[in-house]
Amino acid sequence: MKKRLIGIDLDQKSLRLAVLTREHGTLSVASVTEVKQDGTADPVSILRQALQDDFHLGDRLAACLPSGA
């Protein structure tokens, strides 16, 4: 079964997103994206847009949050 590993680095100016897939013990890079933001937008909506609302039950998420969060 294919699983996605989603890494997020969020700060005031950008959201960086890396999506990896793991299938049969093999990791592959699916996408690497950086979205610039002005700091007022909702991070969840930016993430949904970057992933095109394509969420799966087996997705794994890792996030790095700014120290002020």
C-alpha cells in the first residue's frame, strides 16, 4: 500500500512542503513546493490548496512550527 509522508515548514513569509511516497520499502519524492505568504492567510487553507485537497487516510504529517507559535 502506498503511503504519503508530508513535511511542512511554516514561517511568517512562506510555507515549504515536501511530499514523499513510500511503497514496498522504497521512498520517492512526489513534490517539493514553496508558497510565499503575507502572514495573514490561514495556514490550513494554504496547505489544502498546495495539496489540492487530496488527503488520504494513510498520510503521515510532520510539521516544524515557529518558536512563537
